[in-house]
Amino acid sequence: MFYKSPADTGYSPDDFNRFDILRGLEFGSVLDVGSGSCQLQKWLRSLEVELEYEAVDIREDALALCDCRTYTKIPARKKYDLVCLFGVGDYCRPSERAQKKAEFEELLLTAAKRARSLVVFSAVKPDRKLANMPQHTFDEVKALAESIGPDYSIDGDLEPTEFLVTVRLA
């Protein structure tokens, strides 16, 4: 595994401005898919936002650091106002990139079924420096957003290495 510790997110604290994409959105419950050690929850608490927050990650050591209900798989029946997938692409060899990209897309579509009104996700932009990550072109990200719902926005400026996508379902 590429993480040094359970608290490691793969990002520096400066990278958490990605969460700014959530400002102005209304939601009372969140499912954070690929939560790691629940940095999104900490960010929401810093804003004093009151809501129901639950986390999903395959890293049980990271989930042990969370202060919420946690899962190692996406809950099958529960619905959430907002489902987030920030930075869930797996590190991989360039030869595995297509497989990891397909796995990301499948995870996104599965997670989106748990959303009542909003899905927010990030996708790594094409960049030679990020050869160890599955990458998506703008057109691929647009197609992913459209597969979830017709009302979406794609921000390519907030994060230098990622597209941030908001899809409104209701």
C-alpha cells in the first residue's frame, strides 16, 4: 500500500480546497466514499455544519480514526442527500491504468445509486506526472456525469490535477 499511516490521505492539507466545491450546496446527510480518515467530516465540522455523516473506505486502519458510522462497502439500501467520491482512484502501474479507470467508473455508478439529490466526485486530469493514477479526459468526465444525471457542472480550475464534478439529481 502507498500510504505511510492510517491518517495519510495521499494529499497535503493544501489539497483540501477541493471540498470548497460543496460550499453553497444544501444537504443533511453525506456518504463519503473513499473517506480515508474522514478529512471531509473534519472540514464540514470546521464550518460548523450539522449533518449525518457516514464513511466508506477499504482501509480499515483509516476508518478506525473516524468519528462516525463507517463501512468497508457501500451500504446497499440507505440513501443520502449527498454522495461524495474525492480522490478514490487507485495508484497503479501505467499498464493497469485502464483497469483501474473502469473500476473507478463502476464504483462511481454504484455509489451514485445511494444519492437522493447530489453526487460530487473528483477525477484525475491527464498529466504525465501522474502516470501512477487512472486519468480521465474532460470528455470522459462529461460522459460520466451524464451517466448519473443531466444536471451537472464540471470545475477544472479549483484543483490543478483534478476535475471536480457536481451532479444534481433532484
